[in-house]
Amino acid sequence: MAYRQQDPYYDSAHSTPINPGFPPPASTILNQQYPAYDNQWDERPGSAKSVQSSQFHGSQVHLNPQYEMSQVHIHTPPVPSMPYHAYQPDYPPVPGRPGPLREMNTGYSVAREKLMKRRSVRHVELQNGNLVLDVAVPTHIVPKGMSSAEEMTKMRYTAATCDPDEFMRRKYSLRPYLYSRHTELFIVMTMYNEDEVLFVKTMNAVIKNIAHLCGRTRSRTWGPEGWKKVVVCVVSDGRSKVNKRTLQVLTLMGCYQEGIAKDSVAGKDVTAHIFEYTSNVVVTETGEVSTGNCPVQIIFCLKEQNKKKLNSHRWFFNAFGPLINPNVCVLLDVGTKPTSTSIYELWKCFDKHSNVGGACGEICVDTGRACSLLLTSPLAASQNFEYKMSNILDKPLESVFGYISVLPGAFSAYRYRALLNGPDGKGPLASYFKGEAMHGGGSDGAGLFERNMYLAEDRILCFEIVTKKREAWILRYVKSAKAATDVPTTVPEFISQRRRWLNGSLFASFHSTIFFYRIWTSGQNPIRMLVLQIEFIYNAVQLIFTWTSLANFFLAFFFLVSSATTTTDGAFNFLSQGAGQDVFQIFLKLYIAILFVVIVCSLGNRPQGSKWIYSLCMVLFGICNVITLWCAGWTVYLAVPHSVAGWKDFPHLVATNQAFREIVISLAATYGLYFFSSFMHLEPWHMFTSFIQYMFLLPSYVNILMMYAMCNLHDVTWGTKGDNGSTKDLGGAKKVKGQNGKDMMEVEIPTAREDVDRMWAASRSALKVKAPEEKSHRDAATKQADHDRNSRTNVVLAWVGTNMLMVVAFTSQAFLNWVNTHIATSQGSNFNPYLSFLFIALAALSGVRFIGSLLYLIFRLFGH
């Protein structure tokens, strides 16, 4: 079983390992024709130099070019080469403009203008009452020998005039449905205004994954024709928001053409423009074109209005899902780059375990070439450490339990059957899309709690799948499936991102904790139900510590620094005798002052307007944490014997020395387990590249991020505004009577093949010139209702009041006098009993995480 788990050429459809010795693709001629593309190692989908899936890959190494190039070659079946030509558009010269800028600024627009002017009026028949056009693709992208295959010679355009939920009832169709193909994998890539660099990074990684599936020739599911079982759906949120250079990439792939789309059909407004094409084209961000190792079925859904990501997923699940009827749905954000076998690894988890309803892989920070980002950005390094420890401790623990609190929308997969609603219309998808109405202006009386909860709609979906009545679904973490993503590198972006994450996760955790009893009707077996019950209790304890994190962090600072500065051998006596008390008072007042500044900024200012104040607060909090760690180390130094003889009876030392016992156990149970678990998973590199940065910024994670999130509970926006109307600039399709009396549509479309070819070449030329950087301008904040502001104030007062009450109680002179009178260490220094409780509790929670991580590795070793 261990061999089966490690073998990248094995899936459960067969019982013998696969010999990868089949012929390589005949594509070397393209590398000679386009030498610049050969250097784009990380953008070569389906390349033979792909990553071999293994559970032993490190956290940073597998993202480096040298790593990927050095792996075992995975060959894929040969695909006919494509007759690309050095086609150059014949553009008139533009006086006063240099060549590259002329091509970028005028060549594309001239070609587009000529194409729009030369369009012809045609009468086309309706298909089931809907406007559907099959138009020829540019001659440059038609594969040789495929001229009779309609899906590779013609692009299909459908103008949808309905809501996504009505798509199938209105008799719209898609090519995979018309071809009666079984779809095993349905992959969605959602985007807003991402540029061509991010789009190409994700699209080419997906194509490389599909090529890997086609290369599994001994599999009963996959093989050379495996691409017919995969459909890639790209959903763009708003025609006015989509990046024009991204559209040019799609044009080169044959999945989009200018002059085809219409904004109305028979007087009905178009809600989505759907382009379908089976493409065999690979495009780089600079417009270099080559042949892929396998065709890819692509659906490009360009929404007319910007209605946010949930609406994009509703087109994917509710509109296209019933027609495609896939086995597994994979969710990706444009900008996320899965490794070349990650999608297969996710699928294999569903194939091996019939009760798995959802799964996720490891999301890594894209650290740049040679991990340069970790050296230049402490903020990125701290997030890298946070991501890695979550993937080493938290995700494995939850996977052992069977319920993962969140499957990240940037890279996750679901069994389509597990998502479907019941006959009464209630179920995971219904709950998942409930947040769309709340955040789209139709809250239907929903309170602030519920609207914040649905900011973490992916957490709600996970809870709904596991608690779905009588179906007994579980969620799994797949360590061998990895994907790299970009993280915020500036303070305003970081705070804004975490605001929605923290608010959504906090209230979604409250929701799952309150309704834990729903697992009793989920159909799980008694053992699994008991294990899930234990997990919900564990999550409830974690939730309490999350709610009181502000107080706990301050109390740890207060007790550690005060205990290390009140003794005669103070931690700061190297400055002067008795200087410890002065240092303590200075940093105590500084800590409180920083908290006050953060509260004021969080209530009245956007992070973009106070970035320098927030940055300064992060640095000051980091210095406070350095002081805390120094005092903790000094306390341990005073508590331990200073001779070899004193260490001989170590058990007696632990039993009799309270300060040594509790501080050492706490540090070993947190930071010690970080090191041990990282080495146990064979991924220790983040401990050396990111640990220091994370420790310095740790107080900011608690004090600044939590404070800003709680002070902005009234803001339930996603950071982008939706469109209330559409731009009428495409022209409409008019209903007319044909010669035989049938209803026809009168449309104006390009008919000259040379215009289409010119447009393709112009898109390629435009991408060769790097676009100038544009500064992003955020939309003005949405006006908030008085009720939301009052609710925010009440929740903030309750939260801050709870934490401040703990601070006042445990730092009061009465409590300290009681400690001095009744509790004293053997050395005569005071050690607060609350700190003892805090250390023991943290050690116990860390131990639970470690046990779960260990059990995950054991189960994984035996194929469970």
C-alpha cells in the first residue's frame, strides 16, 4: 500500500504500476521555431520536465525551476503539430511612434476597427429559441489533420439571457453535453481583472496537468483520450472589468473573438457570453505560441455584469454543472499555479475513497526564484511560515477527524454529487449561494452576524457537506497536491485581505459550533460520529482562545516581563542595577498606547490611508515581542542549574522547579513541536527562512489584524462593487421572419477570414510588448447603514470589554498581592498561576495538533 501511495503513475483503476516508457511527443520542431518559448520553463504546459508527485517534496524546493527540470521525465502521447506561421500584420505606419508601441497601441485597435467595419449582416436560425453561433477560428490554430473536427475548427458562441439557475430549463446546451461525453473533471478558473501574466500562469499549469492525465496510458480512466473527460471553464466577472490583454491571450487560444458577442437578443439583455472551443494552443505572457501535448475543452464565460465571485461559481455549478454532470469539480483562482500532477492527486483521492465529498491540497507561497521573496519581504516570509505550519499541523489533524473547516477556494475539489441539493431545494449549494443575495443588496432581513458568516462561504460549504443528511461525506487533505499562490506584500493589502478572512472564519466557527448536533443526522458510522464530536469540542476550545487572544497575548507579555524585572537578578541589569522596572513600565505603557492607536485607526481609517501608522505599530509590537522572548529566556536561565551536577537528576528538576517546568514545557510544546513536526514531514526549510520574521510579526497578527477585523464588522463587502447595469456597445440580435416563416435572428458578425486572422496576429503582436504598469484605484467605500454601525459598536465593546476585564482582573494589585502571599517559587520570585494555566492549555492544544499530524502520516503510509 505504501508503494501505491508514492507511485505517481498509479491510480486505483488498475492494480499494477505503470511503465512510463512510451514515446515522447513530437514537438521539438516548435522549440526550434519559437526558441524564446523554450526558456519559459514554468509556462510550458504538458512539458516532459514535469514534477513527479511524491509526499517527500519540500516546501520551497518544488517551486524552483531547477527542481522541476531535474525530475523524472513524464512523456505524453504524440499530438499532431500545428502549422504556425511567422504571420505579421500589414499595419500602416503611424508617424511619431516607435515600432513596438505602434503595434501595441495602434496595431490591435486598427485591426479591431477594420474587423468591426467589415462585419456582415446574417440571418441565423435559433437553436431551441436561443442565439448560438458557430464561427471559424483563425487558420493559424487549426491542427493539421483536424479540419473535419468541428470543435477544433469552429468556436461556438452562446448568448445567455437568463439567470444561471434557469440555464438548463431554457434549453441552452454545451458541446460536451451535445457530444455525450462523460466528464470526470470539471475545472473552473475564476477571475476579475487579473492580467495576462497571472492568467497564463494558471492556464498553462492546468494544461500541464491535463497532459499528465493523458500520459497515464495504463489507467482505465485516463490515457491518450483523457482530455475528453476534462472540461476547463473560465468565468470572468464583468465584461467591463476583464483585462484586455487577458482577452488577447484567449483570442490566441481560439476561445474568444471580437465582434461576435451581442448585448441583447430579441430585446432581452444578455447576462453572459459563452465561448466554447477545444484548443490545442499554448500561449505565454509575451504572445509566444506553441502546440500543447493534448487538446483542452475550454468554456469561456464572460459575464456581462460584475456580480462577484459567488455569482461566477453559480454559473459554474448551477448553469453548466447539470449539463456537464461531472464526477469531480476543481476550483481555482486565476493566479494560483498547481504543480503538474496536483489535479490528478486530488482526483485520485476521490477515486480511492468513495465517501470523500471534498478535498484540498497544500497552498504554498510563491516565493520567487531562489526564494528571493522571503529575503526581501518579511511580511511574505511570515505568511509563508503561517501557511506551512497550517499545512503541517492543522490540515492533517482535521483530515484525520474527517472534517476540514475550510477547503480554500483558490485550490480545492468537490465531488459534484455531494454538493447537490435535496428534493426540497436545501443542501450545500443552496447554503453556499445564500451569501450572494446578502452581499448583493438583497439581505432579506439577515443580520450582521449572518452576513459576516457568509463572507466565509467556503467554510459554510464544508460544514454543509459533512452534515448533509444521511450521506456520510468526509473531507480530506491531500499533501501531494500542491499549488503556489501570491500573497500580499504590502501592509494595506495584507490587512484588507485578513479583515474578510477573520470576520468570516470567526462567525462561521460560531455557526458550526452552535449547530454541531447536525452531525448526528449525517449518516456517519458511530466511530466517525464520535471522532467528529471530539473535533467540534476541540474547535470550540480553539474558538474561546481566539476570542480572548487579545487578552492572552497581553497577559503573557505582562507576566513574563514583570517576573523577569522584579528580581535582584533582573533581565536588564546589564543596563544598570534595577533598570528592569523602568524598562517594564516603559514597554507596558507603549503596548497599551499602540493598542489605543490601532483601535482609533481601525474605527476611522482605511489601511490604505494609514499604512505608515500601521507599519510603525507592527515594528513597535515586534520590539515588544523581542523583549518578551528575552525575559522568557532570562527566566529559564535563572531557573536552570548552572552546573553539570544540577542536570543529573532531570526528572527531579522538572518536578520541583515550577518556573522551569512550565516555561520549558510551553516553549517545547509550541516552537519545539514546530521544528519536530516540520522535520517529521521532511519540510523544515521554512523554519530557517521564515521563523524569525513570523515571531517578530506575531503580535501584529493578534493585535492589529484582529482589532481591525472586529472594528469593521459592519463592512460585509468583498472589496469590489457590483455593476447595476451593462454597457450597450456590442449591438443586438433582432428577431425577424425567414423565407420559410421561421423565426430568425439578424446579427452582424465578421465573415472575412482575413479579418479574423489579422485580429489573431494583432493580439500576438500586442502581447509581445509589456504593458505599462497601472496604479490600481480602489472604489469609494460603500455607505453603511446606521444599524450596521450600531451592531459593529456593540460587538466591539463586548469583545474589547471581555479581554480588558481579564487584563484588569489579572493585573490588579489585589490579585498580585494574593499571588505574592500564597504562591512563590523556590527561588523566591513570583510566578503567576494564570500564566501556568495558559502555558499548560497551549501545550495541551499543541499536543492534540501533533497527534493528529502523526496519525495522518501513519494512515497515509497505509493508504487510508
